[in-house]
Amino acid sequence: MLCAHAVPSYHWLVIQDSGSSAVVFMQLDLASLQSVRSFAETFLKTEPRLDLLINNAGLVADGRTEDGFGIEFGVNHLGHFLLTCLLLPRLKEGGASRVVTLSSLAHIWGRIDFDNLNSKRDLGTGKYSWQFFSAYCNSKLCNVLFTHELAKRLQGTNVTCYSLHPGSVKTELTRNASLLENLILKLMAWLFFLDTKA
């Protein structure tokens, strides 16, 4: 088990829900490529097996990663991309391993502006919520394209790859949005989204 934030209570929840005490808590910051590399190095030294990698972290926010990439591009895509690539050798050693990357139906509104990506190291920025949402859609398109290409490259191996839309679920995805945006989103979520605690 790895977490973007140090929340040891998640560790105990997984132990409680799974009934297994063989749960290891490891912290990882997807906004730092050095943290991803350090995590992968430690994991490969200490864990002899990896059957399933679920790339599930995501956010809608403005800002930059430690490495100077747009925060949504860095956290939602680059961190997962690097982590998956670094852990591939261990995944290939297993019997039948899987890589599952949670994307979003929002990927259909995404587009990748390679000129912007090359010059600004970002998939879109701005100060308005629709610009953040656009960058989110673009990052989710990156997830889908990466998974599709990875699946092609891993054909004939024991590793299968999946990208999926988790459904319309109330999460903390917009925790960095303004008060007004959160009020609007909370109303929409109450009307249309599933409650993860229900």
C-alpha cells in the first residue's frame, strides 16, 4: 500500500477490511519524480512480488510540481507513468500481473498540445476553474493513451493493462477548488454522484 499523504489510519483500515496483517505502508509524493524514484528503489529492494499496480491518485488544482511540471500533468500522469515504468521489471516477474490506471470519462474532452507541453511543461494552466478542468481532462487523456501504448508493448507478456472510468463518485478531487466552486460541485455531487461511504 502506498499513499500520497501520510495517513497511517488508512493502513489500519486496509488491515481491518482485508483481514490480513501483511500490509506495508509506504509514502509516495507523485508531485516529485525523486520521491517516485526513491519509492520504487525501496520497493524493489524490500518487496519480492508485485501482482497489481493501481494508479489512482488525481487532483484538480493549479501550481507546479517539484520538477516544474504543471501539477495536474505531474501528479495525474507523469508520476504514475514513471512509477509504472520503474516497477515493470517486478510486474513481469510475477505470474499474471496487472496495471490498472484510473482515468475519467473526462478524457474525451482532453487534447494534448505538444507545443505547450514542450515549452511550458504543462497541459494547460489558468486561473479559472474551467481551465483547471481542461488540464484535468488532458491529464486523463494521457492516462488512457499511456495505458493503450503500454498494453501494446506488453503483448505476449504476463502483464495486462487496463484504463477505466471509476464512475461518478463523490471524492476529494476538488479539495483545492474555491468556496463557490465547491458549493456548486457539492450540489451536483449530491444530485448525481454516488457516495463512497454508502
